Amino acid sequence: MIGIIGAGNMGRAIASRINAKTMISDVDSSRLRIKNSRILATKDNISLTKRSKVIILAVKPQHIKDVLKEITPFVKDKLVISIAAGVKTGSLEKILGKKRIVRVMPNMPAMVGKGISAVASGRFAGKKDLRLVKGIFLNLGEVVEVKEHLMDAVTALSGSGPAYYFLFTDLVRRAGIKCGLKNGLAEKLAMATFIGAAESCRNTDISMQDFVKKVASKGGTTEAALKVFKNKGLERIVEKAVIAARNKSRTLSG
């Protein structure tokens, strides 16, 4: 049994996509209305902990200490997986003790099986534990293993990254409307363009810079747009935004 504490978007996504008997808990009973016979629902974190061999902490960082204090006496030798942004395995070990803990940072596309999750091992988790965790999250998309000190950067890039994509897609949609397109057509063109571009660069050795060059003919329309991005400092804006997200991640466990 895999137990998931927290039935938010990510908790429910994990529960619905993994191929195992699952129990999920949440203080909000409305989140527990899940139409899947494989998923048991409860408001009792202690009961879930007792019945599960693997426990996934899918609660917000500010709630994780309260949850841990509640379930610690019942964790025993179970594997604990945390997807709480910014919360280090060392912080979890201070409360749980010498437990097998693996930290994971998934992202929103996991809900449709197109996510990417970064995993980092705590001090007491072994290779077998990492293999198990990777197997669970492969159901949600791709999985990469990183050193834990890089998890804040991962959070800023792939964890927050979907919002950057949605924002830029919407900005391009709005610009299309300013150029005379109807809203529905502008949105369809923007979404299809970015999805197609992402698919075209998968499984290739071509760099992003070279892909830009493939599209931007000298003296053409794309080059005109790229010059505006450069002159307005888009690269620096994006860099500062990702650094701000990383720094926020660093403060969450404090």
C-alpha cells in the first residue's frame, strides 16, 4: 500500500497514475471524492501511516511539521517520500529520526503523464529505495536523479517552469490579438506552436541556440522579434525570475 498525505492537485495526480493500491488522506473531505476503486480515501493520517509501506508527503511546506509530529510514532521502518518544495531531507530527519527519506520535485504536467520529477536521497535511503521511488514517479513522466543541494534550482526551473510557459503563451496570444487575430485563433496558434516546437526538439543533439537559428532567417520576421527580446533584456529578466524562485525555495524549509 502506498499512502499519500495531501489530496491537492499533485497528490491526486500521483494517486491516479501509479499502478498500485493507494490510500490518500486530506483534512478537506471534498478533495477525497475520487472515483477509483484502487484508491482508498481517509481523513485519518495515522490510519494511513499504519497501513502503508510507502508514505508520500504531498502537503504544503508550512504544514509538513504538523503532519510529521502526528505520524512519527507510526512511521517505523517505512519509506518516506516528500514532494514539499524547499523542505530538506535533513529537516525531515530531525523530526522523524534515522528514517529512509527521499525528496522528489515533480511538476504539473505529471497530471497528464508528461511531467519530469527530480529525486534526491536522504542520508539513510539506499539504492533500492531510490529505484522504488523512480519506479513510482516514472508513471508521471520522466525522472532524473540529482544531488539534494541542487533541488532548489530544480524547483525554480522545472517545478515552477510550467507557469512560465503558460504566461509566455498567454502573452503571445495577447500580442496576436493586438495584431488583428481573433482570441480563439490566437490561442490555438500559440499553444500549437509551442507544443510542436517542444516535440520537434526532443531526442535530438541540436542545441536550443541552433534551433533558434533554424527558424530565424537573416533579415526575416523572426530576427526582428528576437532583436526586440534582446534589446529589452529578456534573457536577464528570465534569469532574475528563476533565481528569485530558487531563493524562495531556499527559504521555505526555514
